[in-house]
Amino acid sequence: MAEYFMQFNIIWVGIIASLAAGLATGAGALPIFFTGNVPKKLLDALLGAAAGVMLAATSFSLIIPALEKAGGGINAAGIVLIGILSGGVFLDLVDKFFPNTNLMANSMDINGRRSGLFNMQPSLRRVWIFILAVTVHNFPEGMAVGVGFGDGDIANGLTIAIGIGLQNLPEGLAVALPLLREGFPKWKAFLVALATGLVEPMGGLLGIGLVRIARPLLPFTLSFAAGAMLFVIAHEIIPESQNSDGHSKLAAHALLIGFVIMMFLDVVLG
């Protein structure tokens, strides 16, 4: 697959790949047209699988390449360490502007019923804060895709794009459900969910540009993107998938499955 894409301009391939990953958010919202009552068990499994996919993509497509491109040894480990921590701290600072906006905390079914996921009745204002938080979090994910393509490694970029796209599926549903609860038409809820993912191509373009302009910064940029993704996984996805209701083991199994699938794809695409 990677050989096929090598005939095209890598910048355009990176932008299209990050766009496809962002559009997956809209694809994840499609079930609202068929049902508004999504079982908690299914959501936990999807979130667990998404966490596994993102962990594998972070490990094999960001951290390991960052170590290799930094030349190995203690200097490389130090650069990647600083990059990961910087990415995590950056997203933590961004997250402070959006308190109480855990990934699924505001979701409701189409009739406004609680489905076991939720701790409080969301107001429309909280729903929009939540959506804005998701949108902001999508930007560094798009940047991770762009960084993956930025050094000319199409296989690495495709792997990251696939991983983030799979993670965006349950995220799209998380955005659409609370809007339905607030009385939005299904098509409007779908468009808002889709729009939250469309910041990813902008992040992808920035990631490509940063690497193309300052190639020596590639190890740090890769590890910075990895740190941002790890923060999302640790702060949002895994805690929510393990949030009571007796589905924690199912979510853990799904995480393992997501991880090995992404590992397999990384090897095949590479």
C-alpha cells in the first residue's frame, strides 16, 4: 500500500490522510440515524479498543521512530523523554480550559434517558464546552498524522492515520448523542460531530510543515505528538472505558485486541 502512495506528493497524501482520520468522527456519529440508545457495554468495548489502537500507534509509529531518528543511545532517550513530557504537559494545559469534560460524560440517548454512563444532567452550555474540548484535542492528533508523513515515511503516516481514525469513531458518537438529548435534529448533530474532526487536516498540515522546515526537530516533534496522544488515552479514554458498570474486563480485552490489530497493521503497512 505504501508503495502505491509514494508516486504522489507526500504533502497532499498527508493532508488527505489526516482528513480521512478526521472524517471518521462523522462516521462514528452515523448510528444516531438508526438508534439513539447505545448500550454502555458497547461503548466501553469501543473505547477500550480505541485506547489499544492509539497506544499501539503511539508506540510503534511515533516513539520508536523518534528514538531511531534521534540516533539511539542516551541522547536519543533524553530527547524523546523531553518530547513526550512536553506533549503531555501541553495538552494538560489546554485541558484546564475545559473542566469536567470527560469524553463520554455528557452523552445521552435520543430520548434524553440516561444509559448508565453519566453523572449529571448536562446543560446546552456544557455540551458545547465538551464539543469544543473534543475539537481542541483533535488538533494534536492531526498533527501526529502530519508529523508521520513529514519525513517522507508514508507507511508510518498511514499507520498513525488509521489508528487515529479508528479512535475517532466512538468519539463522534460521544459528540452527537448529547446534542440529540438537547433537541438538535439528527442531521445537525451529525454535522457538528463531523466538524469536530475537520480540525485534524489543519493539524496535519502544521505537522508536515514543521518537519519539512525543521527536519532536525523530527525526533522531538514525533515524541511531542506521542505525549499529546498518551495524555488523551490516559486522561480520557481508558478511565471512561473502566468507569464501573462491570464492563472493565471487557474494555481491557478490547484494548488488547485493538493493540494487537494496530501492531499487525503497523508491520503490514511498514
